[in-house]
Amino acid sequence: MNKLYVEDLIKKFSSGVDEKDMKETIEKAKKESGNYNNKETFKRIYNFIDLTSLNTTDNREVIKNLCDRVNNFYENHPEYDNVAGVCVYPNFIETVNENLKDDRVKKVVVSGVFPSAQSFFSVKLAEINLSAEKGADEIDIVISVGEVIAGNYDTVYKELLLMKHAAGKSHLKVILETGAYKNYEDIRIASLLAMEAGADFIKTSTGKISVSATPEAAYVMLKSIKDYYEATGKKVGFKPAGGISTPEDALLYYTLVKNILGEDWLTPEYFRIGASRLAGKVEEIIL
């Protein structure tokens, strides 16, 4: 696709961000989220979690223990749905393959030189392709944030097309790193570029910079998903991640998805929560 195509695409969807509606929608969700503060809702939320370990100190034993935790829940509580996925660095996909027993749980791998996405593009593609070949069900990559900020949208779009191709049959989740942008319009444009390039999900954050998921970023992304769906008929998933550690946090994002996109999106196929600490706190509520 040429630059003119991308410019026309953005113009078509450039309805802007209604900050008054954003504030009202978030406040409404904060008030309503208490209505869902019950065991049944948290059983659903548990099934939306991508249980994540993305630390410099990770090793095979750490990831094996992560898988054992998921396996134990599967064996001890067969009446409940498990977490949606286990999310690790690409060098640990084989460890997950060897240890994860619940085949309903997706093998999620970050790739494309996570979390900065700053390297030779051929290196990014190679890592994505290897992750797919090694058995990743889903691949989370970071959009070229600096290029979005610079307004080089055609470059971003072409990169995303190639990364989608490199992922093959694996679902592609595109991380926007929303905390890095200075305005909401950049978040909307990044959302649009990712969806048009074939992203199966758009995701807020890596959790590796000071500002991670926020209700405001979620609002912009959810509205973009809704507008894109109404224009194209394509449903794209949403994943808030980074700093979501309390049940109250999870309830707020759950309520925002419910209010903006509706019940059809409240399924692991279209809604995930990236977290490392949240799962244990939800377990305390549901078990």
C-alpha cells in the first residue's frame, strides 16, 4: 500500500477523540464496576488473564513454575475455566511446550525485539517467525512507537503488514505503548494502523515504561475498535496490560469493555488482561 492509501485511511477514521464523552464514560464505568464485584464475574475475569512473566531474571525453572501453577489450577479446579494464556519471552516457548498441560491455555510469546522494538527490521521479523515456528499460539509485538510519533504512518503500516505475515497462523497482538504518546489522537491512529494491518488484538502497554495501561487509553482504543468494526465488520480484540494488579483494576476494564463494545467482546477470544500479580488475588476471591 502506498502513502496516499494510509493517509486516506486515517482521514476516513479521523473522527477525533471526544474528551468530554471519555471522562463521562470512565466515571460511569467506575461507578458501575461495583455492580460486578462478585464471584461469578471474577470467574470470568480469571479466564481473560494472560499470566505473564517478562523479567530479566527469568530462567527455565521460573517458567516451569509458571506452567506448574497453571497446571495445578487445571487439575485441582476442573470446574473452573483456567487463565487464557501464559505469556513469556521467545526463548522460553519450548519450556512452555514441554510443561503446559492445559491445551485450552494459549502459548503467548512477546517478539519483535520486545519491549523497545528498536533493532534491524530483519531481526524483528526473524524473531516473530521463529516464535511462530516454535509453536506460539499468539505473538505480542510492539508497534514502532517513534515512527508513530514522527508521523511516519506509511512506514508503520508496512512494517505491521510484514510482521503479520511473519506470524503466520499465530494470532498477532500489537502493543501500542500508549503511555509514550503525548496526545490521544496518536493512540487512535496507532490503533487504526494496527487493525488495518491485520492485528487480531490491540494492546495498551509493555509494562516496561512509567505509564502503562490507563482508562483513558482504553477508552480511545475501545472506541477505535468499535468504529472499525462498524465500518468493516471485523472484530478486533483488546488487551490492557501493565500495572493491572488489583481486582478493582480488572473490574474497571471489564466494565469499559462491556459498556463500549458489549457482551460479545467479553470472551477470551476478544478480551485479555495482561498481568502477573492479578491472578493470585482473583484466585483468593473465587476459590
